[in-house]
Amino acid sequence: MTPEGKLHPLSQTINTINQIFIDMGFEIAAGPHIEDQWHNFDALNVPQDHPARDMQDTFFIKGSRDHVLRTHTSSVQIRFMEQFVKEGKELPLKVIAPGMVFRQEATDRTHETQFYQVEGLVVGEGISLAHLKGTLEAFLQKFYGREIEFRFRPGYFPFVEPGIEIDLKFGDRWLEVLGAGMVHPNVLRNVGIDPDVYSGFAFGVGIDRLTMMKYGIEDIRTMYQGDLRLHDAVYPDTN
């Protein structure tokens, strides 16, 4: 008898994340893997001398001075807001953007040069840090189906102010899985939204790390090696 097929753990995680946020009233958006520097850096308030723009951190497209493999799905929020304003829609907006991102990194148990991320964005009148905290707490509890131990701490990202980082307890150590904060006024101005009237929050979630914690996967690299034993370990009751 042919064995039953199974979704890759990352695909299952993305499907679960999408459904949770759809139930919370979010739209889902997508964007290109190859981005221009406006959408990947400039519009997101990343200065010209920021380390993220160095060749040591970013994959630049050969033969182009302006195009890179996107380093985050934050670029999708810029495209979404630009289109939102162009079409004359009225705020608020709520959107997530799951997808693959690429970074020049040394690989180890928790780092890869390509991985999945989901960007979330909410913009409207009176949006506060309390809304961000409540949204992320609700998401994490729904995703894991139980109380999960996590902590908030200050963080820095050019496109948010203030910025926060969120760590989840993974065994005997803390693992960073989320970067977030209130959308920087410059980002709103860059897409034609008045920051004196509207505010927003944004967050970026490492899908691979959420998957590792949910299914007890110790090494991020095993999820990209095509080893079917990973599926058997994640779905033992379907063998």
C-alpha cells in the first residue's frame, strides 16, 4: 500500500499561521523574491550606511546595482500600502505576508541563508503598542494551543520606533522568534500615509523557528535536506 503523503512541516506551519490571522481579520499579501532597494531598504527607513545593505549581509543580483534577494518580507508591506493608497482605500488595514527571505549568514542550528518569515502590519487611527502586544500574545497562544512562555525586550529596527524583540522559551534556552514595533513615521510618509493622523504596528516572525519549537526540531538545516525521516518524526501517527 502506498504510504500517505504528508505536508512538509514548514508548509503546515504556514497554513496554520495564515488561518489564525485570517480568523483575526487579516488579509494575505505576497511580493517578489527579487526586490529593488527602494522597497527592501529605502522606503523602510534603512539608511544608506546600515550594515544590512553590505554585501556581507545581503545577496545582490549580479549585473544590477539596485536589485537584491529580499532580506525580509517587510518589503511586501511597502508594496501593499502603496497599492492601498493608490486605490484610494480607507484605513484601517490589516495584512500579513508570509514568504522566503535570503541573508548572507553563517549557518548553524538556528540560522540559515534562506528561511521563511511572515510580516504582519496594522495601520489605522489610535493603533498602539498595546494592540501589538495583544495581537502577538493571541497569535502565539493559538499557534501552540497552550500557554507559552515568552518575554518582550527592547530592540532596534530602522522601520519601527519603538522596537521590541520577543523570545520564546525553547528547552533550557531563550530563542528569538519575533521582531516588532510601532511603524516609524518615515515609513508611513514614504507610502503617502499621514503619520500625524494614523499609526501602526509591524512584526516579523521567523516561521522556521516557530516550526522547530512546535515539532521539537533541533536543527533548522534538517528542514531543507529533503530527508523523509523528518516527516516521519513530525507525523508519527500517520506512518
